[in-house]
Amino acid sequence: MEFKHFNCIVVFNKTKDSILFCKRKKDPYRGLYNFVGGKVEAGESSEKAAYRELQEETGISPKDIDLYRLMDFTYYNQQFILEIYVGVLEKDIELQEETNPLEWLSLYHDFTDRTRFAGDQNIGHIINVALMYPIPEKTDLNDRKLTGIDGSSTTNEEQFDITDERGFPTGKTVSRSKAHDEGILHRTAHSWIVRKNGDSYQVLLQKRSADKDSFPSMYDTSSAGHIPAGDTPLETAARELKEELGIEVQQDCEFKLIGKFRIKYEKEFHGKMFRDNEVAFVYIYDEPVDETKLVLQESEVENVKWFDIDEVYEGCVHRNGTFCVPLDGLKLVMEYLKRI
């Protein structure tokens, strides 16, 4: 028997910090948020169907967006294939609703919440994969050539993408040392390992090496690192967790992006001023972790330890010298854990 084909379309706004959803009026998933999309008609190409469904349901035309085939789901029992497309709007446009109300939702939502989102938690997985997809943009800033802040070619020193206030690369890069000497805006990825402990939660924190150029010998986020030029936040989060703690992560299903925040400060370490100016992307990792079996990166991590999350919060608020976790990042984690 020939399988039927349907599609779902992940539409990012032009700044790629919100996703377009419809709120379904009919079954299946009545009252829940879902991607826009529909049926591929007989004799119709998959790509043509995606553009047609998108324009019918939202008013977004092919001139407003380029769609890319992201993945397919094959449902053998129900005998249909679900095709997933992704695209980024080139500009803000006025949406035109067909049947279901349309709404832009920020990336800070819990897309695995079955009481609000359709797809039995597939939406969270799809969004994580969509965020990793290297969607081409129609600007000369995305030719993947790395140039320094002054327009010169880069050196062998680690390079960061210079970003805007939202954490999106501007097309220029800067060396690690220059970024911290002058406080130039760049990106980092922060991963928090959490576990349930009775009625509360614990977080696994790493003790920073005494040789670190900032906050030596203090307990910090489970894993964190600067995002190299050209990398995505998710790629860096997974790589740092592997390098620092030896944890192998399936990027598209075990990480949850819960938000981002700004870090900006100046402080003297080892007799030198350190100026940090960054947008931090925050991920939760709640798979089981046996801290006694972790493989720690000796040059970065002295040890790891579980702490009650309230203890960490109090220590940060009162600056007791034990913790150096970013308070805004910790608040994002605490707010997320209250919702689950």
C-alpha cells in the first residue's frame, strides 16, 4: 500500500529567536500548539506542497522564505510519512490566518510539554535539530569566511564570532585574547546537569582548575565553553560536556535549550584585567549521571560535586566564595525546574 505524505514547517522569524505555531481547533491535538503544514496532494511534489500549505495557512509566500527539507518521520502502522521543512523569514510580515490562530513563541518555551504542544514531545526534538541546521541566509555575512574585527584574516588563535545583543553572529570574528582584553561581545554555551532529589533538585557543578584565567578553584556550571567561530551553541555544548566530563550526548534529543542571558563584567585575575561580554545559551541535561565514573579534563576541572540548587542560589546571592555560576543562568534553570 502506498504511504500518504504530510508536512510540518518550522518557521523562524528573521532574528531566529521565535518560531511560528498554530493553535489547533480540530482533532488531532485540538487546543494544542503545532507547526503549520498539511497534506501532500497526489501528483504534487513535496517541496511545492510545503510552500503551498505555508502560504494557505499563514500568507507567507515563497518570496518571503526559503524552505529546506530537514527530516522525515515514517509511521509504518498508520502508513504515512511526515516531512519536516525549516526556513527563516527574510523580514517581518503580517500573517494571514486561514483556520487556526497563529502565534510566535520564543525559544524559551518547554516544547516537550504535552499539555501545550502536539506531537507527543516530537516538537522539542524537531526544534533542536532545526536549530542545528545550517540555513543559508541571503547576505554576504554567511559565506563562512572568517575575518577579524578589523577586516583582516584571522590568526591561529582561537576565534569567536562577534555577535549582536541577541547572540547572532555579525559576520566578523575576534581572537579570544582580544575579546577578553577589550570586552567584545561573543557567545558561550552553558550546560546544567540536574537530578531530582526528594522534593527538590540538585545540580552537578565542576570545580574550576586553579590555573584558570577567571574564577580559579571555584564551583561553576556543570560544563561551559566559548563557542568557536562557525559553530552552533548546541555543537559547543555537546563538545564541552564530552571534553570536560567525558559525557557523550545525543544532541538532538538529550539536550533542552531553556534560554539565554547576558554576562558582562570586569575583574582582575592573576594581575591582569579580564573583561567578559557574552551571550550565554543555556541547556539542561537530565539524563542519569554517575559522577564517580566521569572522565575529567585535568587542565580544566579539579573535581565535580552535587549541590542542592537552593544552596547554590544562596551561595551566589551572598557571594560566599564557593560558587561562580552566573546567577542569571541559575535563575533560568530554577524557573525551568519549577515548570516540570
